[in-house]
Amino acid sequence: MFDNLTDRLSITLKKLKGQGRLTEDNIKETLREVRMALLEADVSLPVVTDFIERVKEGALGQEVQTSLSPGQAMIKLVQAELVKVMGAANEGLNLNAVPPAIVLMAGLQGAGKTTTVAKLGRWLQENQKKKVGVVSADVYRPAAIMQLQMLANELNLDFFDSDLTQQPIDIVKNAIEAAKKKFLDVIIIDTAGRLHIDDEMMDEIKILHAAINPVETLFVVDSMTGQDAAITAKAFNDALPLTGVILTKADGDARGGAALSIRHITGKPIKFIGVGEKTNALEPFYPDRIASRILGMGDVLGLIEEIEQKADKEKAERLVKKIQKGKGFDLEDFREQLQEMQRMGGVSSMLDKLPGMNAVPSEMKEKVNDKMLARQIAVINSMTMQERRFPDLIKGNRKKRIATGCGQELHDVNRMLKQFLMMQKMMKKFKSGNIANMVRGIKNNVRGMRR
């Protein structure tokens, strides 16, 4: 989402390296380029103006520690201001209400609202152990009701059916009564979206909101619309007492303007961010972590939390013990690691959280995707168990047989084996406990995936 902004800021702040101190001239030049980077990222002009003014004030008034270079000092200032712009800290859902707590979702058509209802239901179910129900009040799009029902069934969420002949208020009130009888903790309500803001849509959702008095009213907005997302959020906030925002499609080709503009323009916190199409691709929005990612510092804490929540701990412990005993890392282990990456939303979502990944060329990172993972797993599946355990056996005719068996080319097999060898070397560094070398190995591994 922030790739272009990260690249521009990294180049700009690097120019300060090697200079003895921050001066009015080099601050002015740096902030001019930061300003351009933010505007190109489609950040709202008032946000950019306030941001630059605060960083300038901090830079000119700051006594830089002798241990810090000018570049480090400026990065620290920029990071602090980015965090302030986005809201200082994550604000979670307020579900303190007599069950079921009612969460109303609003937004334009095409923002990913229905999918986000299911994602939020899953997140509450898995992370807060809530019993969750969902209902669609979108009587204008039968497909939206069917979509929500399918997602609810897939995730074991309680789904309350909708009758297209009913009024949205009646649908929702019936669902709330049914949720009470089932002793559910939370009910999430999907509402009708439109292609644009209109009085009819606003009147309908105002009436619905007044009738049910939800504890959370969340605005779902497509982050790819840039600063327009903030403008739309403000229009909804003027009509409804919004309690927060959910940004969707942050894994797409978005420039980051929405994330950096919404809080400033609406005064409402971004509570969650959608980072992929799968139903587990919803994360709480932490401004400090997002700021670190924008500046190319990664989000190691987020990565650790993701691994803790989604990884198969028993398999991980077995692998650690095996490596510590010096038994080595074989292709069967490698296959399990690839499958773990798939379960955690794909390798690209993990790479975004690693420090310094902005230094890896974008064309290389684009090669690293879920399809590539599936192809590599298929190559390993085409091998015999003996070949997986003893990779040195895989030569000449064996490679040809493996390629034929998985429907791929010989160079695909060679590339997978090359990546395996790089991962094997990285695991030896892991055995010695050198985390810095391990992170360096991951970056080199990304480069190796392309070749």
C-alpha cells in the first residue's frame, strides 16, 4: 500500500546521511521533498501542510543527540508525526453493552463491506472468543445477502436470513431478537451501499441507526480511492455518529493517502485495515506500526503476533528441535514452511512487515506471491519421500521426472531447489541464534526467488 511513499521518503531521508548536523537549509530541502512524496501518495493538502509545519518546528527546535546522525534525527521526527496524524494508538471496538452488542457497517458500494462484515466476525470469533451473528439489510442486492450467507457458513458465524419484501429496520430488529435468544455476544449488520452519496441512502441508514442504537458504527472505505476516501468518510460522519473506520484493499496499488488523511479530516480512528482477499486478512490498525512500515522499518511486532496466532506451534517446535539437534533442514520441512506461509496469508504480507524490505526491488517482490508458493509445493509433492529427505539425490533424470510430474519446466524445479538451499543456509544461522543474519538471509531469499 505504501510502496511508492516508502521509496520516496527513504531516498529523501538518505540524503541527510553524512551531513554533520541539521541546518535550516537542509531541513528546508528535505521537507520540500517529503511534501512532494506525501502529495504524490494522495494525502490531503491540509494534512500535508500541517504535517510539514510540525516536522519543521520539531527539527529547528531540536537539540540533536551527538550519537544520532541528521538522517536518524529526521526519521525520528517524521515517524512521530506520522503516528500523530494516524491517531497515536490503536482504538479497539467498544463492545461494552448488554449482549448482543450491535455493530453497524456503512459505506459505498464496492468498498468490500460485505466481505469485511465476515472478516470482522471471524476476527472477533478467533481473537476475542465472541459468539457472532451477521445479517444483511441490503434488500436492493440479493447477491449481497447470498454472499454473506456463504461466508457465514464457511466461518461458522450465525447468519440471520433476510426477506427482500421486508423493510431493513424489520430485518435488523428480527435478527437482534433472534441473536438474544441464541445468547450471541455480537451481531454485525451489513447495510446497503450506493455508487455515490445520496439523500435516500443517508436517510435510510439514519433511520436504521436511530432504531437500533448500535454501540459501534463503522465506515468501510476502499483505501485505493486515496484522499477521496477521507472526503467520503467525512460526508458519512456528518450524517451518522461514526465511531471508527475500516480501510479495505490495502494490499492493492494504493498510495496511502486514505490512511494518512482520514483521522485528520474526520477525527475518527481507523480501527482495522484489510490486507487481502481472504477472510483472515483483517488486522487492527496500529498507527505506530504503520508509520514504521512507511519508513521502511517493517513491523516485526505485528509479524510475531501473526505467527503466534496462525502458525502451527507443534510443527514449529518440532522443526526447531530437529535443527538444534543438527539433523538438518530437508525438503519435507521446506514444504511445511511454504504451507505455513499460505496459512498466514501468503509470503508477501509477511515480507511487508520485515525491516528494510523497501530496499528489495519491487519487481522482485512481485514475483513472490501465493501462486508461486503453490507451484513450489507442487514441485515438492512430485518428489519421492527419499528425495525430500535427501535432496542431494535430485539430479539429471530425477529433475526431469519431477518437472513432468508437476506439469512444470525444468528451470522451475531448479529455481525451487536453489531457494531451498538458501533457506537451508538461513536455518543454520537460526541454529546459531544470529537473528540479524537470519533476517539478512530472508532478504537474500526473496532475491533468489526471482532468479
